[in-house]
Amino acid sequence: MRPGSTSLVTCWFAIGAAHAQAQLPRPPMQQAQQQPTHLPAVVVVGGRLTDATPASIDRVEVQALPALEGSSVAEVLRRVPGVGARDRQNLAQDVQVTIRGFGARSTFGVRGLRLYVDGIPASMPDGQGQVSHVPLGALADVVVLKGPFSALYGNASGGVIQFFSAPPADSATAMFDASAASDDRQRWHLAASGPWRSADGGYRVDAERLDSGGFREHGRARRDVTQARLTTDTAGGARVAFTANGLDLEAQDPQGLTLAQALATPRAASTGALAFDTRKRVRQRQAGLRVEQPLARGELAIGAYAGTRSTFQMLSVPMAAQDAPGSGGGVIDLGRDYAGLDARWSLDGSVAGRAAGFTVGVEWQQSGERRRGFENFVGDVQGVVGALRRDQRDRVHGRDVYAEARWAFQPRWQATLGLRRSEVGFRSDDDYIAPGNPDDSGRTDYAFTTPAAGLLFRPVPSIALYANAGRGFETPSSSELAYRADGASGLNTGLRPSRNRSVEAGMRWHRDSRTLAVAAFDSRTRDELLVASSSGGRSIYANAADTRRRGLELSASGPIAPHWGYAVALTALDAAFQDSGRRIPGTTARDGWAELRWTPRDDLDLFLAGQASSRLYADDANSAWAPGHGTLDLGAERRWTFGRVGIAGFARIDNLLDRRAIGSVIVNDGNGRYFEPAPGRSYLLGLRIAAAK
């Protein structure tokens, strides 16, 4: 597979859900009232995650949220306990996402978690992931799976996040929404949706642009996301869905600051960012197809996906640091092709007269990269593409076989057992060999078996009690294997995958529109992957001593009086290295989010939302940290209907009290510039219009 080739898109098609609502949990009241005749699968890509699953699952109905700008996934994910979603205010580095402390080491993108957008993996087989291409204007639901059962999704699955777009509308509909906010930020979104005239199913096409002047100096960015989804039902009963998605991103990178700089001048950029004009360009195209064929007692589903992603990034590596023969330069030019296939067969039946289900499947993933590095200067001119310093081709493949069995062995009891066998292989071919820079080619392979088991008990229809246990693993990514701590050439084959054992217990309660969920968890990891040093454009990774993550999560929502409602999400997390007791950097001990909403009538919502977090450590020694902080947001949305035209206007004030805070940290930054400030008080105005035929 040649990196940079676009021909694969015409040969492969992506996994896509036939109907988003068929993949997602039913609303709580419906779940309580219905007794399923079959047991839903949880291990398959895009599989159903329902209230019958013995695991911690959270669902956010995005389109039910008022005054939502739709500029970052952090707006949605902050409502989920156990999930850390920190907006860096820097589109060049993406949102920082963690689940129960997994993924905290990431200095860019997302690590340690499995991500899916309409069934298409947004995580590569080596665990690298990103959320920049999520079609925020089209989102209907976000589902988060936490705990041991997430390990059944394979490599680097400390948690699983699935983003689902809205299905085609029942009648031809055109939609438009726009918003303007502080710091010269504008967003536009256009969509068209409707059914086919001659067949079941329909279409939805979305296009959106975010244009931002940036909260910080040297922070201007533009992001364009487009998506098309086509669905149909065949005469033979098969459900077919085609999904195509594109991303174009250009962003300046203000980089991190020291704590003193961040508190004194939070809008500033680093001196290196200004000197080298640090910036990033990304272009991604992907497409895919999924076919689900109902059978007499089950279902056969086959899906495949493919795409390309090209990245150009100007770094601020000092000129002197590139004198070393082994330096990769200060410019990244990366082209990636990726593809995958998932096929599964599900059978519903009974064992000893009790409902039972079985799922077996295979998954294949592959990515190929051509990574080139250049000097970021020519003569005395900085911030331009100079001489070639790195040229290599990396390939990663993942092959998985999985199975899951579910049995309701008593009227109120269900047992679930899952098993996945994963093989992940890396190969790197070095095409840049020079004096002092020998051949860095190499390969390494990993194989793991990850089991998970769970038990669910319903003492009454409105309450579900569950417990589960399992094992998981995470391999280093291609970029994490690139450099050795001793400075020698070749892959860092001494870097071992991390392995974890996790247990979880929890309770879910729902009655009418009231919900309550509590989960306690404990996860112990051997050979935790962490950043040993990060400087001169190189991040070197190492294995830590054993770590432990344990904590408690609580979420609740419902009415408190006529026209008044609330929602709350609280997390207590103890994530630490077991030998020293120091906290894992990038994690906080306490996080909370809460919202109070007033709906005096059906067409008006007003809300006050608050979030708070404790101290956020930035390095392994716990010598640098961002102080804890809390903020309040105030918003309102008013809706009008004129025949077949619906109009909504909304306004919001974020950080109402203008608190100065650090929004995120760059873990173990070698220059001590760990901190990325959050905005002060900011304003948003928006308008949405939808017209149906």
C-alpha cells in the first residue's frame, strides 16, 4: 500500500451504521418498558450498546442540547463522568481526551482510546487517533463505553467513544446554522436531508466551516468538514449505508507557555512559535460502506473502510539542535493511507429455555505512512522548508478475531463473556541514510488475548446492577517507537506494550425522565507508556513502573420542579505510579460538571452550567502543575415555528466570572512550556433555520 495514494478510496468502503438510532441505546423510559427478545452485542464495531450491557455506558443526545456552538467535541464530552476533554484552544493539536486517566500521556491527538465516527475507526491499528474530522453539525448522539469491556475493541482501548450522525430526515429538509463568538470566531453549517423517492432509506449531506482568529496570539485557524451519508434497504431486507467524509484544516500553533507566562499573559504565543511561524495543514478523505443482512435467527454484517490523510507541520526546533546527524529536522511531511474490514455473524436463540446470543467476527486494519522530515530553515531564514533530514516508510497492520456469548440464565440475571485475539505488527523502512545517520529500518510484532466477563442483575425493571472484569493492552504507536533513549539508530524495540487488569461495579437507575448512575473501578497497569523526554522535536518514550487507576463516577439528571431540570457528572480519580505515589501527569483527582435548566415553555430554554477541576500535574515528578479552577456558563435558546420552517436563536456567555485558568497541559515538555491557557469571559450568538418540504 503506497502512502499518499487515493486509489484505495475507490477500492475500499468504510464501516457506516445503517441507521444511527438502530446502533444506540433506547431512551431510558423505553428501556424500562421493553423486555428484549435478544441480547445485544457489544464487541463489534458500531455494535449496539444498550442498557442490557453489564458495563459503564454513557450516551449524550447532542441535538437536545441548547445553545451549542458545535466547534469542539469537548462541548459534549465534558458532560460524561470519567472523561477528560480539554480544549487546547489550538486546532493544530486537537482536543486532549482521556477516559479514567487512559490517554493522558498524549502530547497531540488522542492515545489509549478507540474512536469511531459513524462506525469508521478514527484510531489507527497502532492506537493513534484524532477527532478533528468529526462532523459536529451532523451529530445526533455520542456513546462512551468505559471499563473492562472496552478492551474487547482491541489495541489501545482504555475506553471507547462512538460519534453517530443524525439519520436522513423523513421529508426533504434544508438546514442552516451560523454563529459568531469572541476572538473573531465564526462558524457556518449547511445540510440537506431527505428520503429516496423510489426506495427505503435516504440521504444526508453536511458541510461546515470554523474560522477562528484564535484566543491566543498566532492562533488563527480554519477547519472545513464535509460528510455525505446514503442509506437504503434492499428487496432482500439488507440495510446498506455509504459514508464519505472529508477534512481540510489550516492552523497556526501558539505552543505552550511556562506557568508564569500563562498566568501573566495568557494570550501570548511562545517565542519559538513566532520565530518559526509554527503551523499545521491537514487534509483527510475517507469513504465506506456497510451492509447488514438479517437472517432467520440473527444477522450477518460486513463493512470496510479506507482513507488518506496528509499532514504538514512546521515545528520550532532550534537550528542548532538540527546539527546532530540523527536529527529528523523541524518540518514534518506525512502521508498516510489506511484501510480496514470487519465481518461478524450474530445468532440469537436460547439455552435451557433462556434467551441467549452469540457473536463471532474478524477485523483487519492496515495503515501505511511515508514520513519525511526537513530542516525548518534555509540559511538564516527560519520557518521555511529546508534540506531533507528524514525519509521513511512505516506500515502497521492489525488482525483480530473476537467472540462474545450472552445468556439470560435467570429472569433477572444476564451473563456476558467476551474474548478477543489481537495481532499488531510494525515495519519501518529507512530511505534516508547518511554519515552519522545509519539505517533505522526494523520491525516488531505483538500479540495479545483480551478476555472480559460481566454479570448484570435487575432487582426491579428500573434498576440494573452490574460487575465486570477484564484485561487489556496498548502497544506503542509508530511515532512512539521512532526514537531510542540511548540515541542509537533503529526502532525503540525495547519499548514494551502496557498491560492492564481492570474490575468495575456499578448501578443504573431510571424512572420516567429521572436517571442515576454510579460506577466504581480499579485498573492496574504494568509497563505504563509515558513520555521520558520531549525536546528538539523528539519525544522519547519509556515504560514506567506499575500504575494504578481507581475511582468513583456519578451522573444524575431529571426534573426538580415544574419547568426546572438538572444534570450532574462527578468524577473522583486516583491515578498514580505505584512505586512513588506520584500522580500520572495529565490527570486530575476531582472533576465535576453540572447544569441547571429552566424551560418556562416548550420553545424556550435557559441554563446555567458550571465545571470545576482540581490540580492538573504536567510532569512525572509532579514538580509542575496547573492550579485547579472552576467556571460558570450562562445560555439561552428561543425557538419559533412558521409552518414548515423552524428557527432558533441562541446566545451564551462562557466563563461568566472571567476566571483565569489553564485549560490543558503538554505532558513532560522538555522546555518547561507545559501550559495552555483557557479563555476568559467570551460571548456567542447563533441562529439555526430548518425548512421541510
